[in-house]
Amino acid sequence: MVTPSADTRTALLRAAIEIAEADGVGAIGLREAARRAGLTHGAPYRHFDSQRSLVAAQAYLDQHPPVTHPQQLAAHRCIAHRAWNEWVLKRHDQYHRWLLPPAHLTDNLLYARESALGSAGITLLPRCLID
């Protein structure tokens, strides 16, 4: 049985993908995704742990050193969106900024997701494109 929470998450994910396909990934916003899904603007915050998460395929992670601190990303292939070429990551109570090398840039977050899931590296994605 599908719970109302699962229905809400699914509606938000579909709305975010529709926005990305129609207007580009730069247009994805939590308020707009909630509006298109017919939800309140606070709904995304109740159904996702954070706004962004690092994504990588298990096969990639198995072949590379573990990331236990943001500085260790230097040893990894990072897939960056042109709008997010600097990642701000939180570890415990500290924020870390990581300026990505321009080795693997894209203007398409769906491409970044598929590349990461295909073992091409690690990317940072909006939570609504992960689940």
C-alpha cells in the first residue's frame, strides 16, 4: 500500500523532472515543484532530509577511496553542473566549500545523475532528483 508520504514524494519528484525537462535544471525550485504538484511550499522540507546530496554508484565507490571528509573529493571524479561548480557541504557542524575542477561539467542535472549512477564519478544533486 502506498502511503500519503510516498505519494507526496512521488508527486514532488515528477514535478521536478517536468520542470527540468521543460525549463532546464536551473529552473528547478522547491516552491515551484510543490506548486506544480499541488502541495504547500513547505511540503518538500517535510519529505526530504536535505535539499542536496552527493550521488555515486556503488561500483564507483567500491573502486575508489571512501569520502569521509569533503577535502577527499580531490581524489575523485566529480561531475559538476555549471550552476553548481562550487559545492558547499556540511559535515557535523562545519561547512566546507569545494571548488570543482572543470574536468566534467554539464548543464543537465539528469545527465549528471545518470553519469554518476553509471559509475562515472560523484555528483551533487537536488534531493528531488535522487529518489
